Amino acid sequence: MTAPTDALHWLGLEAIPGLGPDAARRLFEHFPDAKSVFDAPVGLLKPIVGEALAREIAKGVDETEHQAALAWLNEPGNHFIPYTDPAYPEPLRNLPDPPPWLYIKGDPAWLARPMLAIVGSRNATPQGQRDARAFAQALAEAGLTVVSGLAEGIDAAAHEGGLSGQGSSVAVVGTGLDRVYPAKNRQLAHKLAEHGAIVSEFALGTQPKPGHFPRRNRIISGLALGVLVIEAAPDSGSLITAKLAVEQGREVFALPGSIHSPLSRGCHALIKQGAKLVESAEDILEELRFQWAPTYVNATEAPETDALLGLMGTEPMGLDALVAGSGLTVDTVSAMLLAHELNGKVAALPGGLYQRLY
């Protein structure tokens, strides 16, 4: 369990009616912790959050109202990290409306790793889901934690891909962490809690509501270096995540599709607006190379990486030959080649050829 020593006061602050991210941020600018907020007189609080919220805070904390949450925090793998905690994810601190606190089920350490968000349609095609899994697996094997929203379709496929390799995945949800929505993803949520993390800014017991998901989306994009959109209709919520990513200074990537598919139109619109068209995980890794270098989660020590380098003699080889010889996927080989190029072990040559340098 990770939780502040005065967890009760933080839970009490979280339960104040009408206290949103903006008011909470103003409180954090004046007080070091939740107990200090409750200890402050109304006259000191009023200029910061207004009279109504100041009087709500002055009512104090009723411990009996938070017994269930305190019991949840005492369970293994459950965490509560407020904005003032050093463990709070640094990328979220710079948002204009950072979540005041995060409930986390799983390992909070995954939130400290570089992330790439993958989002898309809930009504994804089988091909779209295969693409999401393949991209997520390749990106996770390159050292990026895959973050998405635990929805059906592309989200679920991205989580599955992130969990299938040597990496992991993080889900940001729009409910309390004692709820799984949609219910059909319960088994996936269990895997995420075991091998990654599930994150929410909403209190335990919070049911899914339409207004919660745009708030969730700002956290998904805020945690990530960039957002990849796979299959999105023109009115898809995924485009909200992409818009938030632009506002937050993150990269936006889009996978093109058939001009006859309604699920391609959102991605094509993003590309027209300046999103980077991607055809492989290598396209994303190359775009991010100045922000982050692939690590492969120790993949440079993995047998498949040694085997890939072993295939490469003094003569240049094409990608198809390396894929056929290694037995790995195109995205995985492409990502590994980029990492070796950055490490000075492989040179990329004209004509799509690669050559081992030593």
C-alpha cells in the first residue's frame, strides 16, 4: 500500500462536495497537505476557494464515513497518491487541471515509466483490434508502457498487447476502482492489476457517467509522450483524447484505413490536421527518439535480440529477410532495429536495408 500518513484527511478532502481539480490546485499552492487544509480557519480558506467550499471544509472529517476506503487502502496492491506526494506522476503535474489525487490498483512504478497512449473505437473491426495488439506489444517491448481506457474494442486490445510482451499496460478509468466498466473486461482488469496498474481520480463507489470519460481522457493523454488513434469515427471520444494531447503538447499519431470505412474518417481527419501518419511501431519510435530512447525492458539481453543480431553479417539485409529469419513480428523487428541503430550497433541504409556495424 502507498498512502499518505494522514490518509483520512486526504479522503475527507476528496469527499468535499464541489471541490474540483482547480480548487484543489489552489489549496495545494497554499498548504503542504490535507491536514493543514482542515486545520486552517474559514477566513484563510475563503480567498482561496470561496465561502461555500471554505465552510464545507470547516465541517471537518467524519472518520466513520471513510472506513470502507481506509479498509480498501489496507489491501495489498491498493494505493492513494495525492498531488503533493513525490510519487505523483510528474507528467500530470504540468497539466492545467491535474487530478488532485490518484487511486491506483497495481504497481504505481509503471506510472513513472515513459508511456504511449493507444485509443480508438469501442466498435472496432477485427483488423483494428489486431493492429492495436501488434502496435501495443511492439511498443511495450521497446520499453514504453501502454496506457488506455479499459473500454471495449481498441482500448482492450491495446491493453492485451501491452501485457503480452515483456512490457506492461496501465488503464485509466472513469469509475471508482471498486467497479469494473464494462463488466466484460473484469478478467482484463484483474490482469492489469496483477501486471500493470489501474488508475482513477474518482472515489471508490463512483459509477460510470458520461461526464467522467472526458476527465479520464485528459489523464490518459497527460501521462503519455504521445497518443496513437486506431479506428475512430468522426464523433469518436478518441478524437477528444487527441485534441487534449495537442493542448498538452503531446504527439498525436493516427493509423490510416480504408476510405470506405466510417471508422477511418476520424483518423484521416487527424492526419489532415497534422497528426503523424504511422504504418508501424518504428514510425512512432522514430518520432519520439529525441524525447526517449527505446530500452526494450532489458531486451538487449534477451535471446531473440541476440538472434536478430546474429542474423546480420557484413552484408546488408532487408526487413523481410530479418523477419523471416528471426521469427519475430515486423513491428518487433522494426523497433529492435531502431534501438540498435540508436545504440550504434546497426546502420540503416538506402533501400530499406540494414547492416550490422560490429
